[in-house]
Amino acid sequence: MSTSPLTIDHLVISKICGKRILDVGCGYGKWGFLANKHFWNTKNGNAKEKPFVTGLDIYAPNLRSLAQYRIYDELVQGNAASLPIQDKSFDTVLAIEIIEHLKQDEGYRLLKELERVATKCIIISTPNKKCFRKGIEDANGFNAHETHVSAWKIKTFKALGYRCYGVGVKLWPARFWGLTEFTYFSYRLPYISETLVCIKSMN
């Protein structure tokens, strides 16, 4: 991961607070891996400490695959809209590219659940446009949970107390996304961005 703010990876990791991290919809384990490897680059992290990272996913094949690699300190199977997690048990809760997989009413339940379990920070990302799709065939078989069924707006997150940032440019040709994934303009003007990163402080 670059040490300059060029990617969504850097943005998300740099906003993590505290040592106890919950990765909701952990998928293949990307964010668990980055949270561990780059914990020194989080708000309160350092190179001498290791975070405690829990991965939660509804799709059992993902969890079985992740168990082989020991990326997470703990793996939990559960529904994002009804987290099997105790109140205020994690410092930071990540829900990266998850909310668009839930129907609108389930998405609002997810947001309430994130607030219930987080003590310091919630970090969400989602496409800044409608991009509905069906489930996909992935490395662990056909995953119906990969369906995109909702689209979320900046004003919704802002009304709920989130600060919103942008990554990428919505209408930029795909071949240039890697060069401009994290631009100054989309970061400061998330309305033009390809992806929203929305952050809520619980302090």
C-alpha cells in the first residue's frame, strides 16, 4: 500500500481508530489483511502493536476459505443487518462495499447495527451511482449475496452524521481509473466521485 493518499486502501486504513476492528462482509479478507499489515498507518496504530481483527460474512464458503490463512483473529458468520455482535465491542467497524448488497430497509438496519457495535468510528464505502447486478461466480462458487440491489446518496449519509469523501471520477474512462483513483477534486467533491467513503465518529 502506498504511503501517499492515492487509493481507497490508504484512505480507509488511515481513518481506522483503536485496536479492535470489525470487518463486516469480509469477503476474501482484503481489509483484514491491510488492517494487520498497515496497522502502523491507522490513527492510533504503531509498528509494535497488533490489532484484534474480526471478520464477519454471511457466505460460509468465504469463511471456510479465510480460515486457512489466519488473516483474522476471529471469524463470525452472520447477517450484516442483524449483527451477532455485542454492543460497543469494537473500536472501528468497516463495511466496505456492503450496503449496496442490501435492500434499502435492510441497509438502514445495517447502519443502526454499525452504530450499536462501534465505540469510535464507522467506515463505509459504496458506489456513487446505480450499479445493480445479479450474483456472481467467484473463487468459492456462485455467490448470490454479491447481488447489488440498492443505491445510496451522499445526502443520506450526511443526514446521518457521516463525513463523505470521494475516490475516482464518476465519468472518467475506465482505462484511467488507476491513475486517478484518489484525486484531490473527487476527494473534496464526492458528488463527482466513482466511490463514496463515508466516515462517522462515535465520540
